[in-house]
Amino acid sequence: MSDSIADPRAGGLVSRYRIVRKLGQGGMGEVYLAHDGVLDRHVALKFLLAGREADAMTGRRFLQEARLAAALDHPYICKIFETGLADGTYFIALEYIPGETLEDVMGRGPLGVAEALRIAVEIAEALEDAHRHRVVHCDLKPANIMLTTDRHVKVMDFGVATRFAAEGEDETRTSVSTAGAGTLPYMSPEQLRRQPPEPRSDLFSFGVVLYELITGVHPFRRSTGVDTTAAILNEPAPPLTGFSDTLPALPQLFARLIAKDPGERHESARALLADLRQLQRNLAAPPPTRGPAAPVGVVALPSIAVLPFADLSEQQDQAYFGEGLSEELINALSKLGGVRVTSRSSAFRFKGTALDAREVGQLLNVSHVLEGSVRTSGSRIRVHARLVDTADGAQRWTERFDREQPDVFAIQDEISTSIVRTLEVALGAGSRDRLTRRQTQDATAYQLYLKGRYYWNKRTGESIRKGIELLEQALVADPSYALAYAGLADAFVLLAMHGNLPATTVCPKAKRAAERAIELDPALGAAHASLGVMLAAYDRDWVGAEHEFRRALALSPGDASARALFGITCLSPQCRFEEALTEILRAVELDPLSLSINTVLGGILHEREEYERAVDQYRKTIELDPGFYFAHFNLGRALARLGRHHEALAAYERALALHPASVHVRSLIAKEYCAIGRRDEALAILAEVLEQARTSHVPAIAPAMIYIGLGDTDHALEWLGRSVAGREIWAIWTASSPTYKPYHDDPRYVDLLTQLGLPHPRDRRG
């Protein structure tokens, strides 16, 4: 619903809505921009066209749109708020969507395939939700699809939609018949034959829209309606060409969508969505080195998930070794260009589960799973490993290694090279050297490093400190161990980000460790990423930070953590939201089950002020692990921005139960108390926090949040200034966070942005 057409009715009042101006009209209704005086928001009001009220069928369809669309609640579907009657005419109040229609966008020419697929995925998500509620749109076309100002999809106009019967349901109870309804160039063959519409009719229309998005040409449109109808019913669509090398599965997908027989199309929008996402992954992945192209829904490259090796030792004290060996194998295999390796955090989500390799393969979309066990006895270690083909569960390779513990390097080398050989990955010149290259020759240093990473990955203050202690011991054993320095940098970064220690204490240590790791091994991508975090969050050197992150990604393009950190600590603080979202979405593709990366995705949606989507994202993360504190913490922040203060409090209280030492959570609870009128309780928490700050480290951002809730601007900006001066990591989001909107015109706020080297939000780059 984009702007705008002059209209003499502007200024009139309909129910509680004051009409602002006319936005446009379609075949059945006209739409106005209006202001909701009760909820203080803009809405779109849709009325039947003058003279159409007497048409009983039209009136029924008009109300049907409201009933059907109101049952849908999805971020990519236009929301219906209410229906009403004004001066004898029915109206619908629906979400006002600033932006432009897909028809307008396509009028400027075809889109790039990556952008077309991104939009297509969002349309498919909307259809999947509608079909799940047994609603067929029946008129999917570019004019009924909006792109918001943030370039996200909103499917609109369910005016000719129909509800299809569930299995066993009486069809007479479904909605108004719309057989034969729709817009000619986008109607499916069965719609043209006036057969009852079903979900796969929408998929045909979707295929036509997708073809137009990519080529700029309609596959069936002819000079007359009769000829267009004949083309849809009888003529084959022109093939999608030009993708044989880059994305050969795309023409196959299109051909399936526009099949004349509905039975030859995808069985559901969900199946279509899975194929579209696979296309996105194939587009982002490096091209396969050999072999034929994979069909849609089949992994394009040999791919593997390395699960944590189970500890079968009698004392059950070798978990660190089993996990460490798995992580080292992941790192080694990730250096090869001919195999896609699932990241640690996604693979390790299956630790201790009863899922078999085929189920894991389906969830992670990999062709192979490596699993195994470790058992120690005295100085000897036994490692059993097996490689399973997830297509049929067959065991492709298995081996048992009995070694003295100093031979763990040989075990790792043998497993890695055996997997590559089994997967038939062609190793280029120097690849085998990269696969078996060792960061240390000292077995003691290696064991200490594995233990250090094991504790670091537990992500509690105590475990991080334990990990730091072990990593420092590894460096005593081998002072040239670059990976141990990189691990130290990561651990110190985590302490700084969670506010366990003052940034001025922790960040210089992290920076020195990262720089030392790079000195020892300039090709260590993770160390460049850690240095990038410090240059952004501590030095506020945005140019230097971006250089380090891009160097990290050039060295390790599959490093999901580096991409997420690049997005959230470097691009997002500079209000470069579109670039940040691109990096973080790629990180989610690489590591779909990572709790931290999924939470970071919610964070960038929050900063883009897409609070409903942020809430959905945080809740999806909590479904992965209800005990993940940071997702509950951020869920509370998003709910608070939506004004759902009691729900926000519940989320914060859950976060505090999981992390009782968090002063930041307590401060946000106090902020919510202010919002619901419990000011005295907020003041009590403020007093406690200020008293704690006199004797121990308290992030300055915590009192700042409480003062914001209290409406005390002077003290809020004073403590925000302390956060900036103390180089707290939270301060880098001063420009990008919607929390600080009330201060955008305050000179003190502008001065803080200058100190941070950040642009004013009004100068945001997208």
C-alpha cells in the first residue's frame, strides 16, 4: 500500500480512523491511509468500490478476505486488524505498509538471482503459513506483494482467497467458491478450467512470479487474453537459461512449479521452501570441483557433520579429548575447498541425543556424518571412528586406532585423510599439507589446549576463567602455539562482552593474544576475527576492524562465528544494517543450530526495529535450548519495545534465574518496573546497583538503563557517557540501538557518538 492519490474525502472520520489520503484501488476495493486515534498508528482502510455493495457475491468475498486473512499471523502477510460498517459500506482496517509493490520493483528491470531468491523464500514462507491454515490465496501476483522499506515481503489482498477442506471435512463448510477467480496472466491451468482451487494453484502463480523476478519477462503473457489463456493451458514455458554453470537446479525448480498437471508440482509450499533454501545455499557455496550438478533438494557438494566423539573411558574424564578431537577434525576439513563442513556448534547440538545418522543428516543437510568414541587406559588411547552415508545409513568407512597418547596427532591425520579419500574430494596442490598441518608438536600443549577450549565452550564466567588458565598452561608448554593464543583472545573477548570484568582489564589482553596469534600464523582466520572485535569494540577503529574481519573471512569463508561477529560488532554499530543482516543470515546458513548466532540474528532484527520478527527469532532459539540465558535476555528487550511489558518482565526473570549474577538483567527488570508503574521497586534496584558499583565492577550501562526507565535524562546520559569512557562493549551500539531514540537531538548524545567515531542514526546507511 504505497503513496498516494489525492482525494476529497481526506480528513473524514470512519469509526475511530481519520482518513489521510487515498492510496489506490483495485478491482473490488479502494484503499485509504488513515490514522487510528486510539492506538496512535497509521492503518490502511479498504472499502468496497462505490456501487459494489449491491453485488452479494462481491460483498461476501470482501468479508471473506477479512475472515481468512485475520486467521493468519505471519511477518510476511499483511495483518488484518478489524472489520466495520460505515455509512452502509463495509470496510477492513489492515496494516499500513510503506514501500512499493513487487510490480513496481520489477518495472525497473529483473533482479539479481540472489535477491530474487531472497524475496522468493519470504513469499514461500507466507504461502506455507497460509496453506497450513488451509487458505489458498488464488490471486498471487506482483501487484499483491509489497516490499517494505526494509525490503521484506508482505503478501496482501486475500480478496479472492478460499479455504480448502481438510481431509474428511465437509466441503460445503469451506469458504465462498472462487473457482475461476484471479488475474489472468498468473492463473493456473486448473483455475482457468474453473476447477476448485487448491494449494498447488498458488505454487503455479508463484513460479510465474519467480520467472519474472529473474528474467523481467512473463513466461505466458501474449498480446490478447485468449492467447495468454491458450499459452497457460497448452504451451510449454520458455526455459530459464544461463544457469547451467552457476545454479543448474534453478531451471529444474521452475519447470516443476509451472507444470500443467498440479500433481507434478511440489507437494506443498513447505517442500518448495526447502528447495529454495537449498538453492540459496548452493548459490553461496563454492562450486563443486567435479561431478554433475545436484538436483534441487540434494546437497551440491560432499558435506559432513563431525559429531563429538563419545567418552567411553572408565573414569568418564575424556570428554574434553573427544570434543577437542572432533573440533580439530572440523577445523582441518574446513580448510579444503571441495567439502562443506558443518560448524562445531550445530554439530555438537546432537551430543548425547538418540538420533541416528540419517536423522542428523536430514536436520543438518549433510551427505555424511562422522561419529566415534574415545577410550583411554593408562598411557594408551583407543579411538574408533566411522563415516556414515546419511542417504541410506550405510557405513562407508570405519577404523580403530590404538596409540600411545603422544600419537594423537597421527590419529587426527589418519582420520582426516581417510575421510577425504572416502568422500572422493580431489585435493589440489598443497591441500594435503593444509589438511595435516600441525600447530604444535608438543602433545602436552595440545592436550591443555583441548581442555582449555572445552571449558571455554561452556560459556560461564567460571568455566571461561578455567579455560584461560589451561590455555595459558598450553603456552608455557609451547610458547609458539598460535591456536592457543587465538583461544585466549576468544576467551577474553567473551569475558568483555558479558561484562564479567572491566573492558579496560580484559580487552588489551584479548588484543595482545590475537596479535600474537597472527604473528605466529598470519593465515589463522579466527585470530583476525578476534582482533577485529577488539579494534571495533575497544579501539573504536572501524576501518581497521573491517579490514581484519574481511581478512578473516578471506582466510576462512566458512567461519560462521566470524561472519556473525562482523555483522553485530562492526557493521551494525555503524548503522549498516543491510550489510550486517547479509553477513548474519549467511552465518545462520553455515551454522543453523548455533544458539549465539541465532540470537545475534534476533539482535540485528531488533536494531532494524523489526520487533515482531526479533521476538519470533528469539523464541526459535529458546526452542533449541530453553536454558540459553542470552536468548531470554534479548527476548525481554524486544517485547519491551513492543510495549508488552509483563511478558518482557517474565523473559527477564527467566534470564536472571539462569544468570543470577547479571547486573544488566536486574537493571532491565527495573526499567520494566518503571513502565508498569512499580517505580519504588525500580528505585530500590537502582540503589542496590549503585551500592554494588562502589565495591565491585558494575557495567555503567546498567544504571543508565534504569535512569532511562525513570525518565531521568541527565543521569541516563551521564552513565551512558561513563560506559563510553570505560570502553564497554555495550557502548558501541549507542548509534544503532532504538533505546536511545529520545536522545537523538541532545547535544550530549551527539558528542558521545563523536567520541565513538560513529554516525548519527539519521545518517544510517541502510
